[in-house]
Amino acid sequence: MKRRILAVLLDFGDTLADEDTERRDASGFAYDVDLLHGARELLIALQQRGYRVALVADGRVDDSAVLRARHELDSLIDAVVISEEVGAAKPSRRPFDVALHRLGIPAAEAGRVVMVGNRLERDVHGANDRGMVSVWIDWSARYR
């Protein structure tokens, strides 16, 4: 049987991690953050069910690497796309296209990919513009 959903893309802040708990040093470097309750378990369950997973997040590459390492997430994620690295932030199509490429999913199959994020104007709009299915996590009142 052909799998309907090929991959799940996830934002990081207020989707997997609680932005209110972000800790930064004097230079602004993010060195720690608390994961949302159940975030790690979600990644494990997706992996166990055979879904490809990509982190598609706006921000700095070095912050992302440290925060992922701090919570040992890299073994649960198949691809990482950070806006600083690709030169475009969501809702631009570029981060989504790079995620598809890194996951080995043809652009024509974008409609079989799910993006989960907390920002309507970035995550949801960007995914929908790319033809992906979107899931809005309305976890925090931080953004409209």
C-alpha cells in the first residue's frame, strides 16, 4: 500500500520548544531551551512509524545546532533546514524546497508532505503556498 504522507516538517520554536524558556548569553547566542511536553516523544513516534522528519526553522545555524545537540534530537531528524543557511526565511518557498530535496522527495510530491508550525504567516502560509498540508499549533499567544 502506498503511504499517503511521505514526510513531516516541523518548526522549532513554540512547536517543539518553549520560546519563553530560551536562554541566551550576553552576545545573544541561544545555548538552552526547554522542549514542549511530548515533543521528543512525538519525534520518536514519527521515526518508529517510518516517517521522514525535517526541521524547517527560521534562525541561526549555530543556535539550532546547539539546541538540537542539547536535547539529542539529531538522531530523530532526517534533515535540517535553517533560514540562515539557505538565505531565506519562511514563508519563502526556499526552505521548504530545500527540505524536500534533502529528504529526497520530488517537488511534485509536496502535497504528500505535512508542515507543523505555530506561525500562520510563516509556517502555514509557506507550506500551503508550496502545496503542502499544514498543521497549525496554536500553543502560545505570543504570535497572532
